[in-house]
Amino acid sequence: MELALTINELTAYLAEIFPQMRGEFEFENLRFNALRVRMKVAEHHLRPGGTVSGPSMFALADVAVYAMVLARVGRQALAVTTNCSIDFMRKPAANSDLIADCRLLKCGKVLAVGDVLIFPDGDAKPVARASLTYSIPPAG
Amino acid sequence: MELALTINELTAYLAEIFPQMRGEFEFENLRFNALRVRMKVAEHHLRPGGTVSGPSMFALADVAVYAMVLARVGRQALAVTTNCSIDFMRKPAANSDLIADCRLLKCGKVLAVGDVLIFPDGDAKPVARASLTYSIPPAG
Amino acid sequence: MELALTINELTAYLAEIFPQMRGEFEFENLRFNALRVRMKVAEHHLRPGGTVSGPSMFALADVAVYAMVLARVGRQALAVTTNCSIDFMRKPAANSDLIADCRLLKCGKVLAVGDVLIFPDGDAKPVARASLTYSIPPAG
Amino acid sequence: MELALTINELTAYLAEIFPQMRGEFEFENLRFNALRVRMKVAEHHLRPGGTVSGPSMFALADVAVYAMVLARVGRQALAVTTNCSIDFMRKPAANSDLIADCRLLKCGKVLAVGDVLIFPDGDAKPVARASLTYSIPPAG
């Protein structure tokens, strides 16, 4: 079994279908069942208290699983999230990038499930965890 | 039992603590256990396929429960989401505002729980549902 | 649009496929998008502190959405839960039945989504809320 | 930092507070942030189609995180689940025990968060994943 996309193909494809995200996320490491994504934390990610906002961490988890699924099934831009559960466990500092470690737990014909731990760069304690289900459109 | 904030006070407080959101969300109806919020859908909310993105709907659900909790407990900007579960059920059209109907199910001293149904304006079928837990900082 | 099963047919079908549940759950009210289920709380539902256990409330929510989906799609015993998110908000007293009010939010060809509020009989404050996704096997 | 309970103390304490569970769960491996639990699958865990039921897997995940939290904070029987999100990904065969691998992701003063992967004994593919939040009562 092989990945459908290399890390460079994945990067190029995401930049093509989500041009507004360009420069926000970097794919650092891609394996058959795992992907590491870096979010470059900037002003618009923050909320009161000088911490990264919930929607920003949700977006990071969502991109990580989406990209992991595409790496497996190919250029299926219309794959859609059907469910996400996310726990916010600690406040990330405002001045570090966030790293998402995604594991792909299931990649079926119809549904894929992945989970994600989010860490501040260089910190071993996760600030958030998430699990997401994606619905994969029928090939055609 | 009374609300801690009126709908105008809530609007002013959110604009103060989240200036970047100004104009994005409108509070349309506030009751003791319920709040209706409108998200003015714009270009930056969209994703491939011409539909509102998951993170945008997450942000709407998050704001709705956050605002509902503040309406009850007062100006506690540091209340934080500890958990969210969200189901994306249908694709919202790109050209309608989204309406979030939030119910506050629990408002304890430490934790508050609310759920949200999200509808395109004028459509009876929900496009998403979410439930969120907020941790309320100790008063003082 | 009509329901595929009446409340009596639903009761008979569940008793047939889950004989071990007989007498534990009663379907009290069935509409096109909603079902009320009563769980007769007994000793084996309890946990330390004299309250109904989490797994018992999970089972109630799961049965409520499962039965609601079957009422719509017919005798599809092999429909399976793919996801559940549940919040436990208050401790139910040990000496009341629990009532689950289920709403069916989506009933697609592949996935159905419902949510549930659980109340002690005669009490207006919910003790738990849950949302569940069911995968419906292809007809045939 | 040390665990508050050894694996033998944990086993004895759970048997004391949940006598009805005796023999159903075995704690196989306890570390500072991780616990492995075996569920001895029996007839009453099954559902139509010859597979382990959702509530049984929920109970396994719930026990795993509960026991992990008690191993850290001591004999706090009244710790309660406030939230669980669970994904059912594959059908477990009826004739294998299930193994739950729990990681403790946060153990704060008020809230603890853990996640769990559930595998059939001897199988590398997870059948379910869950994440749970526990509320820890104030010491006293």
C-alpha cells in the first residue's frame, strides 16, 4: 500500500484549492498513517488573554485530517468533515507555532477517521486533542 | 433569575473584547436560556465547492454559546471552551447568512453546557449541530 | 412522507432483535422526527453515589436514536452507531425512570444524525445530552 | 511524581466500589500516563450481527479512563464523567476479548482528559476510539 500523494504534491494541491491558506500551514512529515502539520501562529489566530482561539485550533485539526485523508485517497477536494470532537486542555502561549500530530485510524470507502494532538512547538504537553470523521465522495 | 447582560450590552462587550469580529455576528434574540446569532457569510467563510467552511461554522457555534454564557454570568471574557462536538449534516449554500439557535442546558459554577443548531437563513433544515462546554473562571 | 413503522411495530421489532432488553425501554411517543423513550431504572443501572451510570445513559441515548432511525427506514437491524458525543450534566436520582427525548436531525441514504435530551421523569432539567450518528446499510 | 495507586490497589478498589463488574475488566499494565484494560467479552456484551454492542465499548472506555484517573488522584469514587466522544470504526468479532489502551492527556485539579483506543485481542486495527473528560471532586 502506498500514499496517493507525496508531501510536495499535498502542499501544492492544498495551496491550489485553499489559496487563502497559503503560508498558514506547513506539512512537516508524512507517513502512511500519520501527518505532522505546523500552524504559523499570527495575530488573527489570537483571542482575549493572549492565547490561540478555539476556531484556529479547530481549523488546524481539520486541515491535518483533511490533508492526511487526501494523501491516502488522492485529489478529492470535496471530502467533507461530518463530525469533530475537540477538547481544549491548556492555554497555548501566543508566541509559539502549533504542531498537530495526526493519526489516521480508519480509511474506509465511505468514512475516514483521524485523531490529532496539538502541541506548542517545543512543548511536550498537548494543548488540545481532536477526532474527526470525513466522508469521502464516491470516486468518479 | 435574570440575565446579567442585555442584548445591547452583550453586543457592546463582544465588540470590545473581539474587535476583529465586529460586523461578523449579530445577536438577534436573547432569552434566559436561548440566544439566536446571525453570521454574515462572506468570501473568507467559504471552502471548495462553494460552501461555508467547517471552521466558520465552528466559530459561529462557539460564539453563540460563549455569548449565551456571558449573558448569564456577566463580563467573564476568560471563560474558555473545554470541549466541542460538532456534526456537519448538509452543505450550506454560499449565498445565505447562517443562523445559530443556541440553548443553554446547564449553567453551573464551574461548567456551562449549551447546544446549537445552525440553519441557512430562511431554511428549516439544519446544516450543523454542535454542543459545547465552557469552563467559567472563579469570580473575583 | 410517512414513518416506516408504527410505535407498536417498533416495540415488537426491538424486542425481537434485542431480547435481552425486553422490559427495559418503552417507546412512549413517536412522531416523524421525534421519539420519546422511557428507561425503567433498576439496580443494575446504578453506580457509586446512588446515581445512574454513564453507560446506562449512553445505552438509553443509543436506543432512542436507533429506534427513531428504524421507525423511518424500516427493519434495518444492522444500522450501526458510528459516533456518539454525550455530556453528563447533572446526577440523576436513583429512584426515577429516565426519559429520553430524541430529535432526528438528518436521515440521509448513508448517515442519520439524532440528538437526545435525557430527563428524570417529572423533572424539567436535563441530566444528559447526546448526539449520535448512525450508518445505514444499503437496502437490498 | 508518582502514581497514587498500584495496579493491585486499583483492582481491589474498583472491585470494592463496583462489585457488579467483578471479573469483567482486568488491568494489565499501568504507567504514569497510560493504562491497558482487558474486557472479557461475554454473551451480554453482544448485539445483532454477532458483534460487541456500543454501550459495552462505551463502558470499557469509561472504566479505562476512570481507573487511570483514580490511579493518579487516589480513591475518589465520586469522580464523574462529564463528556465522552466515541467513534465506532469497525465491527469487533464476538469471540475476542477487547483491549483498551488509555492515555491520560491532562490531569488538572478540576478536570482530567484521557483518550482510548480499543482493539480486539491480537488485532492491530482499532475498532473504536473514545475521549473522555472526568470532573474530579475537591479533596476533603
